[in-house]
Amino acid sequence: MGISDSQFNMYYSIKSFSSMFPPFVIALAVHSVGLKPLLLVLSSVCAIGQFLFVYGLKYKDHSLCLAGRFFIGLSDS
């Protein structure tokens, strides 16, 4: 894809940053919504992130890959 080392490391950084906050929200959401609907939403967010990342790789768009990693990080918690 022709990216630099810092751009490559940004993939890990954006995923780590976006996975810091959801544990606090997920703990409250399990009690209010329930486990099954929450798992469905998190699985959908992960699928959207995978979709964005794959299309970013296909079209060689670094920002689309970063957006995909952000969504993967949201659902990873």
C-alpha cells in the first residue's frame, strides 16, 4: 500500500484509543438493554469496521483504513 512506519503504527494507535472508552458504556448498556441486543450491535459495528478496512485496502485509502480500525476498536472491548 506504500505507507510509512508511522502510518502503519497509527492503525494500532487508533484502535487502542477507541477501545479505551467503551468498557464504561458497555457496562451500563448490559444492564439497561440486555446482553443479546448489545452483542448484536457490537458485532454489527465490528462488521462495519472490517468492511471499511477492507475497502480502504482495496482502494489504497489510508483514512478509510483508519476509520475501519476505529470501529473495530469500538467493538473490541
